[in-house]
Amino acid sequence: MFVIRQATLDDVPTLLKLAKMVHFINLPPDKDIIASKIARSRLSFSGQAESERDREFMFVLEDVDSGNVVGTSAVLSCISWPGHPHTFLKVRKRHLFSEDLQSGAVHITLELGTDESGPSEMGGLILAPGYRGHKERLGSLLSQIRFHYIGLHREWFAETVIAELMGALTPDSRTLLWEYLGRRFINLEYAEADRFCQHSKEFITQLFPPGEIWTCLLPAEARSLIGRVGEETKPAQSMLEAQGFRYHDHVDPFDGGPYVGATRDDIPLVQATRTATLGDPVAVTDDRYDAEAFLSYESENGFRALRSRIWLHGDHVSIPAEAAGLLGAQPGETIGVTPLRARSAKATRGATGRQPARAASASAKKSSAPSPSVGTAGRKRSGRKA
């Protein structure tokens, strides 16, 4: 089985190894920075963060059988504020037409934009290669548990939630859009600019030109990357779209990958999340199980979560004893629940012929999204990726 829990300082060595697989601004391959982020995450989970700007929640996926951490994801409560903007390129269509020639063209332009309104952002997902494509849909678990957590603590997150999807990169982790556009104004290698973003984005706002950039002046191979995701990111894109995330013509200044966003309270998994009282455990073979759900328990030992079969009855939820043990929860205690889907009638009736109970909600059924078969962040500049 697998359990999701909040990251601890003991996870630093493993997270350092995972960080070396990708180019993440919020998970750089630096053990001191990772340790600092985990310390901030611990304060965030305990409700002791000084402000929304400091809230960063780091999750890790643990293989219970081996005890190994095999993946991570994060969500940030606030990514911008006055003086510390979120930066993007605004994509526009410009229609030009000559009456004399009776001819015209449609051009795409890019213009640097900033946002200081403070949206929340889904953080970078990394799943160890050996666990990608797992039958337990581990990429989906790592990604969607963040919606579960937002649903439990809506007051800690902004009304708007965004995610940045990885653009298409070359096999050696370069982006042609940076080579043909960004580097013309910022004389840094892609990886160098990557690292510098860890400390400041001032150089982006100061060195990118004001006004619109006409992409017809770029090579076709660079133009084709604007708003396009890499192959490794398409499963993540599908999952986010299933949760209501939409593209609003904003792309990353580095690789052209799209930003997508949704209203927090309209996200199906957030809507479906509730709390319930843990009932007495039910045998694994019991036919009363009527759905699958994300479950979580928060205590002085931190946040723990997993995916399990459940039986919802009133304000109570019963689960297998093994699942309750992994959560560390006892009957009578409050746990978080996000119903995902009802079991099939055939599976639920079994030998008794009993009809299945209704699913917890229509939106909970709808929220079951396809699982990413690979780490959805891939080789990417920003750890704040879907």
C-alpha cells in the first residue's frame, strides 16, 4: 500500500535525489534549501505560518512495504503580492487587413504581464521512474491529494488556483523558445535563469521589453511551442481540465508552457471534500463498501492520507482496519473524505444481490480523472508545476 504524508526533515536525502531528476525552481537540488522548505511546510501544516506568503505544503508518497519515499508534490497558498509579481506572457491575436490589397493576416503577439493578486498554485509533481504507470495510479494520487487538502482548508487558499504546465523541451532539457526569445533579452543560459528565479524574478520584469512581441519574427519551430505542452505533461493537462482548469492565454516566459486556472470552489474534488466521523472498521470483503475515496487524518504527528474503499453511512465512514492503521486514526475521530466514485453494481451486489448505495455526489463521480502515467512535471524550470 501507499500513504501520502507531509514531508519531514528525514526526507531530505530522498527529495534531493528526486530534485536532481528535474529542473524545479521550488525544489532545487540543494539540501539546505530543501530542508528550509520542509521547515516552512511543517509550520504551514500546523497552522503556524506567519502569513499566507509563507504557506507551502509539501507532500511525499511513501511505499509502505519498503518504507521508501517515491514521489512528492506541493501546493502554495500565495505566489504573488505587491512588489513580488507572478510573471507570464500574454498571448494575443492581431488581425491586420489592407483595403488596397484586399489582403490581411492574423498575427500572434506576446507581451510580458504581471499579477500581484496572489493566486494559489499547484506545485511540482515528481514520481520516481520505477513507480510510473503503476496500477494504483500513483501520479493521480500525488496530484489530486492537493485538491483534497484545499477542500479541507479553503480559508488558507486563494479563490483562484493556477497551475503551470510544462512546455516542450529538447532531449537535453533546453527550450527553443528561450533560445530564440528570452535569451535575446536576458543573457543567461536556460539553466542559469532557472536557478536565479529561486531568488528573484526582478530580472524578468526589468529585461524583457515593454510592449508586444510579434511572433512572426521568430522561427517557426519556436512559434510552435507557444501554449503547447510536452508529451509527458499531457496526462496532467487532462486531469486538470477534468477539474475545471482552463487556459486563459497566459504562458510561461521561459518555455511557453500554458498556465491554466480554476476557481477554487468550482473544482469538483474541492467541492466533494468533507469531514466525517470514523466508524468501526469493516472487513475488506464486506459488500457494504459503496465508493472509493481520498481519506486523511491530521494530528500532532502531522498529515497522512491514502486512497481506500469506504462505506458512508450518515455522518460516519467505515474503512478497512489496515487503512485506519496507516492513517493512525481511531473510531470516533474526525477524518477528511473526498468520495471519488461508486463501485459497480456487479461488484457491490456480490452474493447477496444487494443494490449499490448511491455515490456521495455527482460531482464526486465526475472528479475521477485519468492518472498521469509519468511524473507530470518532467524536466521543468519551475517546481510550481502541475
